[in-house]
Amino acid sequence: MPKNSIGLTAKSWAVLRKDIQVEFRSRYALNAILLFGVTTLTVVSFSVGQKNLSGELYAALFWIIIFFSAMSGLAHVFVREEDAKTATVLRLTADTTAVYWGKLGFNFLLLSLLEAVITPLFLMMTDAILHHFFLLLIILFLGAVGLAGATTLIAAIISKASVKGALFAVLSFPILLPLLIGVINGTTKALTATGGVTQASSELQLLTSYAVVMITASLLLFEFVWEE
Amino acid sequence: MVWKIVLLVVMTWVIVGAFILPAPQQAIGEASRIFYFHVPQAWVAVVAFLVSMVASVRFLRNGNRLEDDRARVAAGLGLLFSLLATVSGSIFAKVTWQSYWNWDPRETSILILLLIYGAYFALRTAVTEPERQARLAAVYAIFAFVTVPFLMFVIPRVLPSLHPSDSIVDESGSFAMSLETSVVFFPSLAAFTGVFIWMYRLGRRVTTAERLRIEE
Amino acid sequence: MYTLEVLGLTKGFGPRQVLKDVSFSLTVGDSLAVIGKNGSGKTTLLRILAGLMIPTRGKAVFMHDSQKLDRAAIRQRLSYVGPELALYDALTAAENLRFFGKMRGISLDNELIVKITEMVGLSGRENDLYRAYSSGMKQRLKYAVGLLNDPTYLLLDEPTANLDEEGRQIVSQIIARQKENGILIVATNEQEEYGFAEKQYRLDG
């Protein structure tokens, strides 16, 4: 066999591509997450649609939708491997760090897709007014990185539990709190006239440092979860 | 043995002193006496988290199940004391500001600590195989601990505070407790820590004995 | 010279003792059949050696010229093929091979994939979904994946399960080659499979 050495980046990329391929052919997680998101959004819009609420309230509702949709689909990337028994071969052959980066990337893409679908729908179906587009874009990006960064490790943890149920949400929520505070406050500033990127600097700092810290911690801890 | 008697004496003094001596914060009134109990409880809850986290790190490094026993016991006590702190704080909030819960930063932080402990045990219950349970719990304890700096520094800046902020160190940064208050508060801190250590040692011996019995 | 030293391997699941004090020593050219009735811990032993499970006590030491191999090095030089393994249902055989090749650090072009599938008797079926394969074909593909890294240490659990005559022949060839250049451990309770290895280790009760 030709032995070219393939670097960590290429291997991570391969894991990501493989997960995208498999997901694309079954669309299980994607359906779960989008369906949940759109359904919740519809309920929100139905009860709140024509009323004129504050930016804070809209921000909170938006991120509630995103958080619970995330909870319904982000564990899939590991749970599916365990259920289908493909995790064993992956463990035997793959670089642990590459597995983490690949799965992290997948969850980030899943979240980005969710945000891309829900955000315009949210703005259309409620009376929320987007005052600072660029700020919202940054918040959505950092929010997705942070959310994926914090929950990918937890997804790996619960995939090895015998009883899953609501465990993913229970474990994730306390850890996500700083992120949720950051994105909700940041989004509020994007939805209010007086907000703006410069106004939201502390939120942006919080979100960036959170993402960096959680991903770093995950990288260090992942091997203890993945390798039995 | 002696130290347990000392602990009894100190704790008795604390309980008596908390009610006999003048209330620590006159502005708030009699309810501020809860300061002598509530703050040490919160302190112990945080210390327990630290102990649990350190034991978890040790466990991941050397695989010694004793460390996992330590982590589990400390977490159990952390759960207890954060529950006590949340409840005592909530009672105080009701009496002073007429509402049980206000999302003040410190209230939020202790609630999050409570949620983390709850999640820790939910995880342990959900994993049946002992080795795996110990390892996953250790990972979670460490991961959750990493969010603590965010909670400590971020939340107070982002949420408006109701907590009396000048009870221990006032605006100018110098020590603000009167002699009468110090004389009850510091012994209380020591006494609650003493109770924690006592319960921790007992708990750890029981947990380890239980585990060894099962393994035989 | 690659070696494997197993010292006092013990595994219990709660109160249930599955493995008790397993010890043996192997070097390149050695082949071992781990024998025992169902539930005697054969698969557990292999899984521990493959790094998929942590023993309660004892250890398995992989060495190269008196240098201990770390986890990453072991992973590179070891392969495990067993019935509880599964490849990706939603991918074709070729895609599975290409992916696991990448994981092993190898880029497989189409030519190589054709060669590999030929070696395990799956010619012409490389673009079928793994899901569509029969259990015998799946077993063959698992071998293909298992051999991608040219393993020094090859662990086989029930090597001829689900295989027809042709499949068994292929496995015999694989095993013969492995015995020349590497270390082979076979877990089985089939008489016919005992012959695959020179040495035997009995796991009983």
C-alpha cells in the first residue's frame, strides 16, 4: 500500500466530508433540527406575531428556538455512530483529534444551516426589526461556533450513556449559559436602534473567548471520552 | 476527635452570636443575619466544586478510583450546600425585596452551580458501567468548571445586581466589616468549612468501602 | 522486532468476572488461537488488546525492539476484525474504503480500490452501498478495511463467520501472509478455525 502521510487537517476534513455524505443521504439530523426550529418558530409567531415587542424579548425568543432545535439534533453526530456500531471501526483507525475537529465542523455547519433558515423566517414572521445587520451576522457566527464548541464534547459524552433521553439538554444548559447570555444580549443590540457593533463589544469579547476556551477544553478532554 | 468538639463549640457560638449580636447590615435590617449562614454555604459550594474538579483531573491522569470517590463525594456535598445557599438566599430575597427570585448575578451563579451538580449526578445515573461512569463524570466536572470564570466575571457585568455589594469589601476597597460582624462571620466560615471537611471524609470512606465491597 | 506481552489481564463488569489473569507473550511469526465457549471472554480479550476497552487489572504491552509503543503507534500497527463491527451503511464500498484509507493515512485512487476489492473477491461491487451487501460480503469488506494499514498485529474474532467457501479461502490466504510477517490472534470456538494458529490459549470459566 502506498503510504503517503496525510496530515491532521486532511483527516479532519475527511471525517467532516464523510459525515456530510452520510447525513445527506439520510437527512436525519437535518430534518430533526429544521423541523423543530420551524415548528417552534411557527408557535412563537402565532402567539406573538402582530404584537410589537422589545428587542430583548425577540432576541430571547429567537435564541430559545435555536437552543432547543440544537438540542434536538446536535447529539446525532455521535449517537448515530454508536447506534450503527460504526464508532468501533472509527476508533480503531482514526486519529482522535481528527474525529473531534470533523464532528465539530459538522455540528457548526448544521447550526449555521439552522440559523440561515430560521433567521429570515423569524424576521418575516414577527415584528422584529433588524437595525444592525452586520452585528447580527457576527453574533450568529460566534454563536454557532460557541454552541458547537460547547456541545460537541457533551454529545460525545451522552453517546456513551445507556439512557439518553433529556440528558443532552440537562448537561448542556448550565455550560451554555454564558453563551446564551452573550448571544441574547448581542442580538438585542442588533434588534434595537440604539445598538450596533461598537455597543456590543463586551458581548463579542465574551462570545469569542467562550468559543476559544470551550473548544480548547474540549480538545484536551475529548480523548478521555472517545477512547474507552 | 478534639477538633470535632472544637467545631461543635464554634458552630454553637456562630448560631448564638448570629442572633444575639446586632444585625450586620442595619440598612437591610434583621434579615441580614442570614449573611452569617448564606455566605459560608455559598463558599462551601464553590470549594466543593474545586475539590471535585481537582479530584477529577487526578482521576483522568492516574486512573485511581479513589480519586473518583473523592470527586463524587465532593460533588454530592456541593449539591447540598448550593441547595442550602440557594434556599437561604431566596428566603432573604423574599423578606427583603419581596420576591423569591430576581436573576441577580449571584443568585444566577449559585443556581447554575446547582444545575451543574444536578447534571453531574444525572450523568452518573445514566451510565451503568462503573469505569466509564467515573471517566465521563470526571470529564464533565472539569468541562463545567471551565465555565466558572465566565460566570464569575461575565454575569455580574451583564446583569444588574441586588446583592449588597459592600458587606465584605466596600467601595474604596478596604475591609468593611465591623468587629461585631467579623466575630461571627469568620468563625462561621471556618465552622461551615469544618462541617464540609468532616462530611467529606466520612462520605469518602463510605463510598470507597461500598465500591470495594461491590467489586469483591 | 515487534512483540506483545499480556500480563495478568483481568476484566469484570460489576460483580461479573469475565477475564481472570490472562497472560501470554507473542512475537512476529507467532499465531495464537484464543479458545473458549460462548461468554468465556474471547471477544472481551480481543477488544482490550485492540484498545477498545480498559481492563480492570493487568496490561497489554506492545513493543518494538524493546521500545514501548504508545496508543497512536499501536493504532497504526494494529487491526481488529470482528462481527460486531460495522461500516457505513449509507456509503458505497468504495467510499468506505476511501474514507478509512484516509483515516489510515493513505490516499486510495480508483485503481487501488479496484485491486483491493478484487483481493477480497468483491470485484465489480465496489460501487454498491454497504447496506446492500450480504453479510458475507460485508465480512469481506471488513477484511479489506482491516488490512489497509498492513497491520503487524492482526486480531480476528470469529474469522470465517458468514463466509462461503471462497470467502474462507481468502481468509486462509490473509492469515497465512499474516503469520509470516506479523502477529496473529484469532478468537474462536469453531474446531476448524483452531488450525489457523500454532499456539492455543484456553479461556474457561
